[in-house]
Amino acid sequence: MKSTPALANPQAKINLMGLDRRALEGFFVERGEKPFRARQVLKWIHGRGIVDFEAMTDLSKLLRERLSRTAEITVLKEARSQKSADGTRKWLLELADGNRIETVFIPEARRGTLCVSSQVGCALNCAFCATARQGFSRNLTAGEIVAQVWHAHRILGDGHISNVVLMGMGEPLLNFDAVVSALDLMMDDLAYGFAKRRVTVSTAGLVPAILRLGQQSDASLAVSLHATTDALRNELVPINRKYPLAQLMDACYQFIHMERQKGRKITWEYVLLDGVNDSGEDARRLIKLLSNIPSKINLIPFNRFEGAPYRCPPTERIARFQAILQEAGFLTTVRKTRGDDIDAACGQLVGKVQAKSRPRREYKLAVELP
């Protein structure tokens, strides 16, 4: 059984927000309580949005008092909320240490997608991503990741969020343990009950962690590809220098054939950059690269940000790129820009990163949604 996190300060209260079912069972068993208490508390926190122990009426008064002394349920402070003309919602959420992250909800006809962050800043330094220019502060805790879902669910209500994507700030697989715990909570029927196929982790291509994810989680996988040769991907996505395309493709092939992933497809995210990766030859190389992997491809027209050296390709070139992929039998969509009037489109989100590895400044966050 997974044990509860060790505390540097034994007098500090334990935050129950990020404990998945097994960890929460361990929390209660270690305190002489029955494991079923975890089920009750999960329902209160995540199912009903209750964070006041006194309101958890199916717990004894003695247990509620004990929880109030030894535990807490930490939510995030909303610093700003905006709503786009197209219905997109954006929340700027403040962490306890003063860092701020953004969470975006995008409503569509048949689904509602919530994009959450996994880190404060990002250390991968992808060339086309504004977040990379702002440096890296720290990983989010599982509680901080889940608290974004809690916040949006409380505001939107039941039935609005159908998909969750870890495609906000940061590289989720560099925060592996916290992300997997958060994923477990998102998919737990006693918490949010999201369908396994509708919870997606996006990675720039950390090969060992992709394989671990396939072994330890039921979440779907999205890969930020953006190039079809090692030379270009080394420039656009520097992690490719450590895990080049051949290794990445092999890991994705293994992932999609794991027991947890049978019958699914990998989502490939491909930001189109004018004159860089948008030619017919690029499209044909992409077809060859993905020939033996069940795939769906999201083409993302580049959204400019201040200082960006790239441009978005002309509409006709984007359409031609898509047509080549479709003719080869690939399910291919072109991302529609959403929320640009509130700076919530891909590459436009703004928050605040403190204590980071580069000079402090405002950052813009590139969000990529399936």
C-alpha cells in the first residue's frame, strides 16, 4: 500500500487534496481508522467539492475534530478569471508560494476540455514555446495539479468537463510521481470519474518516462512532435538530442501495445511553422514515421508571441499539409484558435513564475489541446 508523503515538519498538516485512494487509505489506516474512510472523504472533496471537515456529516464528530487538527484540504486562490466571446474560460490561480499558473476550459459541441499545468515554468527550452523563455521554478504537487480540476469543476458544475489534458505549463513526465497520483484521482469513480480515454498526458518525448507511464497509468498519450528529422527536431525540441526520433518512435510503439493501451491511438501534436516544417516533403516524412503506430494528428497553426522568430503558414499550405496526411489514411485535424480575445489561445497564456532559473519576468504559456 502506498504510504502517505513524509513530512519535513511532523507538526505540519497533511494536505488531503492530492492523495489518491490508496494513499488516503494509508493515511487513515496509519491513524487507526478503517480504510473505507478514504472512500467517504474522496467523495466529499472531489465529488461534492467540500473542503470543510465539519461539513462531512457521515464522519464521526471525533474524527472530524481529529482531521481538523492534523490535516487540511488546500485549494488554489483565484487571482483572475476571464471568459472569451467563444466561451473559453481562463483562470489565473495563485499557489501558496506566490507563483501563479493558468487553467483553461474550452467548451465545444460534444465535449469540454480542461487544460491543466504540471510545473511552474518549463526547463525543456523548446524553440517555438514562450514558456521555455521564462525559466523553471518547480514541480507542482499532486494536490496543486488536482486543485486545478477541483476549482474548474466547482465553478462549472457537473457534466461540463469531459476531457482533461496535461498540456499546460511544464513537461508532465518530468514530474512523474505527482502527475500519476493526480491522474489516478481524475479517473477514480469516487472522485471525478473521467473516462480513461479522455485524460491525456502530453510529453515532448521523455522516452523512459513514456514507458513508465504505459505501465503505471491508464491515461492516454500525446506527443509534441513538430519535426520529422532529427536535425530539425534537435533545434525545435532540444530533448530530441537525448532521445532522438528512432528511440521516441520505438517507445511509442511499445506504449500503444501495452495491456493498458490496447485499442487506443497516440495523439501527435505538430505546430506548423511557416517555411520550417510545413512542406509536402515534411508531410510525407511524417506519414513514413508514423506508419506502424495507431495515430491521430493535431496540426496546430503557430500563434505568435512577442519575440518569436516564427510565423504561421498560409491557410492553403496548412490545408495541403492536412490533405496529404488524410489521403494516407491518418485522422488529421487542424486546431481552431480559441480564446484569443482573452489571450487564452495556444501560446498566449500569461501567469507569473517566481524563484526561477532565469531572470524574473512575466511568462506566456503555450497550451496545446487535442
